[in-house]
Amino acid sequence: MKYSFIFCFLFSITAIAQEQAIGLWQSHLSYNLALGVSTNGSDVFAATEIAPYAYHTKDGSFETFSKVNGLHDVQTTHTAYDATTDCFVFAYANGNLDFYKDDYFFSIPDIKLKTITGSKTINRLYANNGWLYVATDFGLVLIDIKNREVKNTYNLIASSQTLSIKDVCVHQSNIYVCTNAGIYKANKNNPFLQSMNNWTLISPATSSNCITSNGQEIFWSKKDSLFQIIQDTSSFKFKVDKPITYLASTINKLVLCTFSDSLGQGNFITYTTTLQKLDAIRMGKPVQTVAMLNGAWMIADAYEGLKYLTTSGAILSLRFDCPTTFTAFSILADNTKLIVAHGGYDDKFGPMNSPAGISFRNEPFKWKNYTAWSYPFFSDTVRDFLCLAKDPIDATLYAGTYYNGMWSFKSDGTATSFKQNSFLSESATEPGHYNVTGLAFDSYGNLWMNQFGSTKELICKKRNNTVYKFQIPNTTRPIPYAAAGLLIDDYNQKWYYAPRGGGVIVYNDNTTIENAFDDTYVQLLTGKGAGNLPSNQVNCLVKDNTGSIWIGTDNGIGIVNCPRNVIARTCEAEIRIVQYDQFASYLFAGENITAIAVDGANRKWVGSNNGVWLISEDATKIIQRFTLDNSPLPSNNINTISIDSKTGDVYFGTEFGLVSFKSTATEGGDTYKEVLVYPNPISSASFSGTIAIKGLLENADVRFTDINGQLVYKTKALGGQAIWNGIDYTGHKPAPGVYLIFASDKLGQEVMVSKLIINP
């Protein structure tokens, strides 16, 4: 009877719920800051600081792009559209180029891979009749879009110096370029444009930055001045009160964009082509580029994303839900919900001064952002959220900042600031600053926190709101009272590291928080007898599923397997020797380990400045390896790793954005709960992925049989999830039919039965 109930219950879940497939990636990037815009008349593409997105005017929908769905790089800077080939082009900060046509991206990495001395920065893209003109710091690159090849590179040299090409346009049969030595012209059909002799200097200038042609008139700018070229003669027209950042023109209009350095504002000014001023609109932020769409202007705003200036003069924002910015320094992931702190600190533990605040995702694609400039409870001085902790009892979120204390956010939307006039202490070395650099809850529900630079660097706020502060002697820390990255072990001992070479501090309050006289502590450093750390520069701490503490340093990983004995100095870190391939060495020796996370199978996800490793529970095997080159990771520099134990999603916060990977392990339970077989059903002919069964007991034994009870495959759950690649023990795909799934604990009890349907 018990089996029948479970069987029916699981079948109903299978019928209504499907999840993302094992092994798939998702991007969670910010698309708020637009640097370029292009359009084909119905689709509008915005190049943002990390990746592009599209706005489809026919249905008002948005479509985002990243390395997950075809891009070849990150940090887009410019975009262009060529009507002849119906192709969009995107440029990247490293010189790479992506071309988008028929829902497919192809890359031309020649500029990125080009070996030159000096900068390869792309300053502008200009598409014309199937050709792409790429203005770079080393010259002008000509690309045949249809045939996907670089045809020529023109290096312009004057006074023995290579000229930087700032902008380019084609006017009638000539190419015009803006350079740091003025405006040059050449016939586009001349096959010998590699020679400087075939280029004519139209107007010498110390600099020229923008040029535009509507086929009849051609205009260019220098600093705050506008010029027009008529019959190879440049004529000054007028000056404006701000630097000119961009020019664009249509058959009857000229657009001139300016920027105010002091106010950070922009101006969008339109003229007739006879230079009669039509309108001037002050923008809150500088305009990067514009494009014409059905008689109205699409505007790329450097801070507020893509905007639409209607024919009536109204400005509409074309933004959608996404994180505030691309930085992800700390992440809390829980059953598809996500909280991201966008602050950080540099290599010397100095603040990054980020006002981007915190982003919350309560359901897929629905983000709510709390920033210094938009959240009413924040002032514009709130910067650098570093650490997050959620109360296990009432779900209150606590968030610590560099300089600005701590904030709490309750589920009803109320927020509280803890800074001056609170239990927090100001920094002893930087008065007026309240640094909260570590947060964690103990097993009693008490909140503990680090205060970097304060004489009382460890604080406990009990559930009754009484507060206790603890002072630990500075010992041998290079920075007085340096403390960050708080962790609480299975014995309620507090672990944290001392940034910039102070090792690890372990503090035991002896279960009497109110009485500091019976407390003990120890500092772990390198060397036998001192803690045996791989390095005194510690970056991260994590507790694994057995209670061991893994310590990530700039020289690999140390493991404390007996944390209860560490204060008595009878236990030290193990620097494990492991053999990968044919080489044996200390665990990640020489690697700067920046993040470690533990999944439901007690495997370790290790982040560094060289990407990510998934290693076995005992660290003897490399299971997976992800880098910028072989995966959708936006960068090899990993800031943080967080695992959603319910779904198995592994989140990687990198220097260029947040992505996630659907892994094979989830957290195991004490009972079978919300068990799901997915995908289900599958096709015997076409399926080639991974079948997963989640919601199992921890490390359950799982068997697949046919309807007659014949064993097809057996495995062991990774935490609370078992996987099968759909291949039986003979190396073949099973025949279509109904297959039973049995899962049991180690004693063969607590049996669960479900089924998998394989269609022809």
C-alpha cells in the first residue's frame, strides 16, 4: 500500500513538472548599461557592457544573448547592422567580433588574435553595402561580411606614428576616417590603400572623434566644434558648450550628442542638415550611440540602457528585469530564489566603491534591485555590499557592507540600517567607517559578524537582540583587527580569515556567549606547529558535509579534518598530495583559490583565477573543468561560487557576470519528498542527454528495471539526485516501454518506486 501511494504521487509530479536538463548553462547577466545600438527596422540590438540583447518591436519582447546561447566573448562595446547582408555585428573590448544572421553567431577573431605592439581597441563599427569598416587604434580593418573574411588592414602613418582611427564613414565613393591627426580621405575602390600615398589629408587637427554622412552632406567633430566637408574642404560651423561624443545623420536630420564631465549628463540635439536647430533634450546620463527606427530615435544610454525617443518627443525606457550590474561578489541561492551582493574589494582588501547594492530574484527572470540611487532607504553613499546571511527562523536577510555597516531586510519589505548609533563599532584605523565583512548564524539562531578594522572584530547578536562583542589580540596579523569571511563549524566555533596575510582565526566561546573569560582562540598560519596552512594569504573558507574545514589560499587548499581539536593545537591543516593524470603535487599548489563550495554529494567546486574545477569528495579526481575557453564562463576570474542544494544549480560569480550550471548533485533528504524524474517521457530514437531523479534520500541506491523486473542499470545518488545517461549495461539504449525506478537506503529500507517512459 505504501509503495502504491508513492508511485501515484510521483507519477502526478512527473506529469506536471519538468526542469532544466542536467549539464545546461544559464546566464544571469546585467543588460542595463547600453554602449551601442543598431536596428534592421523591426529588431533593435543593444550592445551592453557585457553582452547584447534584442528588442523585437513586433511583439514588444526582449531576447538576451550570452556565451550560453552562442556569443563567443564578453564585454561588447559597439554594434552595427548591414542591410545588404541582413547581418548584425558586435565588437568586444578585446578586439573580437561576432556576426549575427539567421539566429546564428559566427566569429571573426582576427583582430583579437592579431600580434601587434600597442592597443587593439575597436573605436567604431561602420557597415556599408556588405562591407564592415572597423576603426581601431592600429588602423582601419575591412571585412567582407558575406564571405566572412578580413580583406585588408590599412595602417595610416604620419610623422612615423601609426594613427588611431576614431571613426569612419563612406561618402559616395570615398572612405573618410577621423584620426588623432585629422580627417583623411581615400577612394574605396583603390586597391592600394595600404600605402599612405593614396590617402589625402582633408583637414589637419590635433584630434577628430566623430564623422557622419547621409549620402549628401558629411559632418565631423573635434572636441566641442562641428565641421562640414564640401568638395574636399572642411568648414567650421559652430561650437557647443560641451564635448561632442557622437554624430549621426539621416537624409534630413543631424544628431549631435554631448557629454558633461562635471555633471555626468548628456544632451541629445537635433538639427536640420542646413544646421537649423530643431530640439535639445537633456539626458540624465551620457548618450553613447543612436539609431533611427521608423522615424524615431533609439538611444544607447551609458547608465540607463536602451531608450526610445518617440516622434512626439517622449522618452521611453526599454529595460527589462535583470541584476543591477554584472559584478557578483556574494550569492545566496535557495530553491530557485537568488540574492546577489554587487560590492567587493580589491587585491589589497580595499573597497571597490560600487553603488549597485543588492539584487533579488524570487522567480525566474523576475529581479528586484536595491541600489544607492534608487532605493529610498539607502543614501547615495551606500556602497559595496559584501556578505549575506539569511535568518533560518524568520528569513530576515542581513547584508554587510564595506564602510556603511549592515542592513536587514524583512519579508514585509521593511529595512533597518545598523551603523552609527547601533551596536556596530567604527574602524579603529578609519574613523567613521563601519565595515561588516562576515556574517553567519550559529545552531542556536544567533547572528555573528566580523568587523574589519574594529577593535571588537567579532560580534554576536542573540535572538533576544542582546549584543556581545569580542576582542581578539592582534597576534601576528599584518593589518590590525583584519577579519572577514565568517564560518561556524559543527561545534559552534567561529572561523574567519585575516586578509592580507594573517591566516585564519578560530574562536570558541565555550557555549557561554555571556562569559568571555572562558573563551579560547587560535591563529592558524603556515608551518608545522603553527597551523600548517599552504599560505597565510587566505581567501575563502567552507565546511564540507563531514564537518571538515576547507581553506582556500593563494597557494592551494588546506583541509582541517578535526576542527574540534584545532584550538588545542592537536590538529592542523592537511596539505593533501593528490595525483591528477601523471602528476602528483599538493592540492592546487600555486593556484590562487578564490572560492570553494560543497554540493550535495560532498564534492568540491573550486574557483580560482584560472576557472573552475569540480573535484571528488576526497579531492583525488577531477570530475569537471570549466574555463573561459571551454564553457560559457564570462571570465576565468571567479569571485564566488554558490550552490542551490534543492535544484543542483551551481552559480559562478565572475568579474564579468553571473552564470549557472545544472549539476548532477542535490541535497539528500531524510524522507522522499517531491521526487521528480526528468525529463520524462523520453524518446528512444532522439534522446542523448541525462535522466535525473531528484528528491531522494541521501546517497540512496537506485535501480532501473524493465516491467518484468530485469535489471537495466543501477547507480548511487549524488546526495539527493541520481543520474542515468540512458545506456544500459550492454552499452545500448533500452527498447521503448515502461521502466521502473527503485530507490532505497543503505539497509534496503525506505523503498521508493517511480517509473520512466521511453517512447519509440
